[in-house]
Amino acid sequence: MNFPHHDPAWLERMYNNRALVPDHVDYLQRWADASALARTSGACALDIAYGSGTGEALDIFAPHVPGRSPAPVLVFIHGGYWRALDKSEHSFLAPAFTREGVCVVMVNYALCPGTPQAPVTVPQIVRQVERALGWVWGNIERHGGDPGRITVAGHSAGGQLAAMLLTSVWPLLGDGWPDGLVRNALSISGIHDLEPIMHTPFLQSVLHLTAQHVLQASPARLQAPSQGIVYSAVGGDESAEFLRQARLLRDAWGSRAVPRHQVLAGLNHFSILDALAQPGHDLHHMALNLLRA
């Protein structure tokens, strides 16, 4: 897969989104404030354990529309390059969907690099989010959600994780878990090939990716899923590498598995998440279309 991996300085420019968006701190603070409000103003269940490992917890936001149970389920996986951020900083996304009668789940996972005694790798995080989705399938009905209508959305590193969940062989992972446990996915500014990340110094110093990790956890290097679809979206103002990464999934999996690849004009790596929470925006509609499919 063609990229100038021999030039670490170029890769640092391409993948350092905080440097590319100088006012990123304003986005993060606004998200934190809106998320705190979302957790106190709506029906939600917080910090539910889906396993016993580090970071294995999730939040559930109940749909606001009564009488439509069971509701479609949107599971959101946060970004942060597998090394930062938290589900609690993304609660602001929930109200725009709960108002539409959707049950929203925010997932946490362990962050790289972990500790010397318990290191964390990207493939291990993939296993964690699989456990999270298995828990959702087995338990979401008691929270008003439909286990047969689970859509996963993820941002940046979360986009990689969302796409990976379409490749999971669910019956081999859990007792009674069905094929197609995840019906479809939305990868927002997703990273679909990890090889450039392995050559990006500020990320590799924390992630410690190996060639085997790249092969195991790069959606674009895996066989296209036999069922389910994924939409790939990216901001038009994102770096050339993020534009390439978004397109790469469709190039690798084809138009059946990736029927929509959208470049959203005027959006950067942070403002694209605001668009997801904005009723009427194309990205919000993309998510609703998957939920209602």
C-alpha cells in the first residue's frame, strides 16, 4: 500500500491532528461540557462493566421516544489513537440519537501502552471491543434496545475498531453469539491500514506496533465481510493521509461492503464529530440510514 513510509517527518505532519487543528482544545472542552450535561439530563446507566479487564466499561443512554421498544442500537467507539480519551468525553453525541428513538452505547477500552506488567496492544483492544459488543447483544434488550439491530460507529482509531467488528467471527467468540451480531458500521475518519502508524514516531513510541499487529488489525488488509455494510466518511479539510485512509477501505473491500464513501466538505478531524451530532447534517443522516436499514 503506497505511502512514503521512509519519511517519518511527513507522517508526523499527516497524523498529528492536534497540530493540524490549532483550536482542538476548544473542541475537547466543549465536548466535555456538553457530555457532562448529557449525562445529567437524560436517562442513562453509567460505567457498566462488560468484563473484568482494564477499561472494560460502557455507558447506555436510553431512547427518549416511548412505545417504540425495542429500539435500534448505536454503539460508539471513541478515538484517541488507541492511547487517549474516554467514553465520558463523547456523551454529547447521544442526545441527537436518543431523540430519534435510538438506544446509544458508549464503549471504553484499555489504552496503550498499558503497564510493563500488563502491556496493551491494538489487537488486544480489538478483542476487548468484541467482548463489549457481545455484552451489548446479550444485555441491551433490558435497556430497551434491539439486539438484532446493532450499528457501530467509531471516530479515527474508533473507526478502525468499528470496521474490524464487521470482520469478527462471532460464533467462535462467544456462546450463542450470532453471525452478523454487528449489522453495519460507520467509520468516521477511520484508520484502515496501520502500517503508516508503525512508521510515525510519536505514535509508534506508545503503540509498539509490529508487522503482525498490522496484518491482524488493519481492516483494509483483511477479507471483506460476507455480510453487513460499512460507510466511510472523512472531513474534506483533513490531511491527505486521512483522505487516503478513508478511501482505502472501499478500494480494499469493494462497493458491496462499502456502498458509501463520503468526503464532507469544510470539516476537519474534530468538527466532523460535531456534524455527527447535528440533526440534518449528511453525517447524521448516514448514521440514521444505517440504524434504520
